[in-house]
Amino acid sequence: MAENTLLNTFFLNDKVALITGAASGIGLATAKTFLAANVRGLLLVDLSQERLDRTLLELSSDERQRCQCFVADVSSEAENYAQRALELWGKLDIAVLNAGIVHAPTSILDTDAKIWDKIMQVNGRGVFLGLKQCGKVMTERKSGSIVITASQLGLQGSPSLAAYGASKFAARGLALTAAEEFAPFGVRVNSVCPGPTITPIIDALKEDDGWSRMADQCLMKRLGDAREIANAILYLSSDASSFCCGTSLKVDGGYAKFG
């Protein structure tokens, strides 16, 4: 009985969730994990309707019935996906603010200011607006869990990825601030900090030995699987982590060992 009770804390029965950047990589893996955990309703948010359509094709009939799609630019204040979840299901229990972009490796001296602005718009402003939207809905209801996808580069930085690293420091900082502001209203905010993970974002590095170089920097000598990051997001989203608030959870195979 005790074992069943423990396992039940990881399930999302009767919960409503949304995921930004849901059509690929960690977002897609998290969507599948939430559905396996029996989430009642799931809003898949992405910039591309085409990618969302492909995502639905990967799901079973039962899973598709529990999903709705919402096309949005997360950096736009006009795109209120939290309100859409409220309209569809009458509540919002979980928000995974996962949408993000990365730039080609380049030094600070060679980074174009337009690239910096674009990265910050999505990875920084996008998280800020997501916290405003979801925080409003959840604090009014006095319940909820928000998980932000940061990065191990938001713990220690990295040469040649200044804009991306800075944006993930910003995302993690927003999570810490929101945790303090929202906790009195029964809303938990945490971040997950993945290390190098096999996703479309880093697929291009496979051909020039980029994967092996990154794997060599991990204590576990391999890259992460998106499903491993999704498992951590499930933990932070579920009642299993009910005493976690303001946590930055490293899931990086020992990459940020000094972070």
C-alpha cells in the first residue's frame, strides 16, 4: 500500500498541464511522459502548426483526445496560452516553460547584437511572459506548479555560447524570483538544468564529432536522452516534489560538476 501511494504521487490524474516548445526535443518527450502519467488535459504550445500536427500523429487516439494545440510566439504578450488552458479545462495545474532557441557557437566579440536580442526575446522574455500568464491563473486559484527549462549553461556559462548561456541564467533567475513571489499563494516554481541532450537543436553537431566532445565532458561519458530530462520535469511538476520550491535541478550526467 505504501509503495502504491508513493508511485501515485508521480501520476497526474485529474491535472491540466501546458508545455511550450512542445513539438520537438525535450518538450515533445515531456508531453509523452505527461500523457503516460495520465494527465487529464494537455495544451501543446509551439510556434509551428505543422510541427504540432506531426506531434499529434505520434500519439495514440486516447492521447490525442486529451490534447489541444495552441500556436504561439512565446515572446509575444498577445499570445495567452494560459488563458486558453483555462477556457478549455477550467483550470491550470502545471506549466512547463520549455520553449527556447540556441545560436551557432561564436565568441562574444563576434556575436551580432541581433542574435543576442533574438535569443533573449525567446529564452528570457518568453519565460517572463509565461510566468506572468501562468502565475496569474495559478495564484488566483492558490495552487500550481511551474517548471522552467534552463540549462547547465545557466549554472556555469560556456565559451562561444554567451547569449544562450546568459539567457538561461536569466531563466533560472526568473524561476528563483517567481518561487519567492508565488509560494505564499501555494504555487511552486522550479527549474531543470539539462546537460547536453540529444535533441534536434544539437543534431547538427553529430557529423563533426560535436557529440563525442560533449560526451567526454560528462562524468557519465554520454549525452542525455530527452526522456531523461522529461522524467525530471515530471518529478518537479508532480506531487512527488511537493516540498521543492526554487530548486534548480541538474540533469546533466555530471557535466556541470563545478556548477
